[in-house]
Amino acid sequence: MSRAESLYRLQLLDLELDRAHKRLREIEASLAGSPALEHTRAEAAKAEKALRLASAELKSLELDAQSLDDKIASEEQRLYSGVIRNPKEMLDVQQELDALKRRRVALDDQLLAAMERVEQLRADELRCRQALAQAERNFADDSVHLRAERDKLQATVEGDLEQREALCRGIPAKDLDLYLAIRAKKPNGVAVALIKAGACSQCGEVASSQLVQQAHTGAALAICSNCGRILYAQ
Ligand SMILES: [Zn+2]
């Protein structure tokens, strides 16, 4: 195997490792949680809170109504029991009763509105809870597939790393350093470029016949005069 070929093979492994690591990061991010699931969860919590507040308000109105009913009953009892003999006092009690009954009628309207609201919010809350349960099931299903993909990728990475180590043992240290230095400078991580139709396949620069020859025989490393990558001819 020529010096350039060894580096080219190393690069195939490194690019595969890059892809695997990128995908593994994506998988970990997906397994950590989903924005859609969080949104559904927040909506369910909001619906639950709205229902709780409306139920408490209804309960409070029901207690007010109960207390008014008690008061009306007790005033009527007083009025019709005959204990009040003074006509002025009887009139006062009658007026008080009328006022209590008017409040009671107004309260009935509030109660009806509060009951309708609770009913509506209960339906909303149920819908949100069902949506959340579905979203959680979907997330769990997705997670099963993602974990399986992660396990497979990790096995691939381990195999690639072993191959890489074996390959690196046969590469001169200065070639390896050069390869790593070029790779670090290139955004796509490609340090070794194939020569295709006499030109560098990465930047398109036409290589001199001497460079093409050098890339073929592989005795010395041929470097693209434009992009600085190591040239390799298959
Ligand atoms: Zn080039």
C-alpha cells in the first residue's frame, strides 16, 4: 500500500467516524426529549390548572348559594313563626328577605355560567391528557428505534476505531501529522483528494503530470498546489 493510499483508507474510516459521531449526537439529543412532547405536556398542565381554578370557583359559588339558602330559610322562619309582632320590624325582615332572594337569583346565573365553564374545561383537559398520552407513546416508540440505531452505530464505531488503530501503525508519523493538520483545516474534514481526470477532485485544480505521476507511484506525497490536500490516484 502506498503512503497516499494508507492515508486515503484512513480518511474513509475517519469520515465514517465523523458521520457516526454526528448521528450519535443527534440521537442523544432526540432521546433527551422532544420539543413537541414538551409542548403537549405544557398544554396539558395548563388545561389541568384552568380546570382546577374553575372547579374551585364553582365550589365557592355553591357554598355562597348554600349559605344564602340557609339565611333565607332562617329569615322566613322568623317572619312566619309569629315571634315578630312589630309591623315595622316585620317590614324590615320582609325587605331583607326580598334582597336576599334577589341576590340568590343573580347567584343562580353565576352558578350556571360556572358549571358550563367547568364542563367545557373538563372536556379540554381530557383532550389534552389524551394527546399527551399519545405523544408519550410516540416518544417511547421512537426512543426504542433510536436506542437500537445508537447501539448499532456504537458497534460500528468500535470496529472502525480498531481498524484505524491497525492502519495507523503502518503509517509514518510525519504522514499522519500532515494528514491530521490538513484535515483540521478543512471544513469537510477531507485531507486526501482523489485525482479524477487529471485534476484534484476537491478543488478542481488540474495537477501537473509530475504530480499525477507522484500520486500514482506513491513514493512521495503529492500535494495539490491549490487546496493543499494530499493527492491520491487510485
Ligand atoms: Zn485541490
